[in-house]
Amino acid sequence: MLDVSIRAGILNLLKHLTVDMGLVGLYISHDLSLIRNICDTTAIMYLGKIVEKGPH
């Protein structure tokens, strides 16, 4: 786990890269509140299979 300010800076940089440069990002996390704020689409996996998918 990173320091909160460093983590926020890295996530903001990744978000800006995906928006400004038209890149696609894949975030894998257990923190659903983070995923909700960063991603356009969220997929929930259970035992290696997607069981739920939708807009944040």
C-alpha cells in the first residue's frame, strides 16, 4: 500500500493519460470505491469468471 498522497497522484496521472491520450486502462482492485471513481465500466469477478458487469 502506498502513502495516500502518492497513491492519489499516481491514480490521477493514470486517469489523465487514459482521457488525454485516448488510452485504455485496466485497473484490478479490491477497493470498489476507487474503481467507481476511476473507471467507466466495472466487472465483478468470482472464481476467475465475470459474474457482474456494468457502468460504474
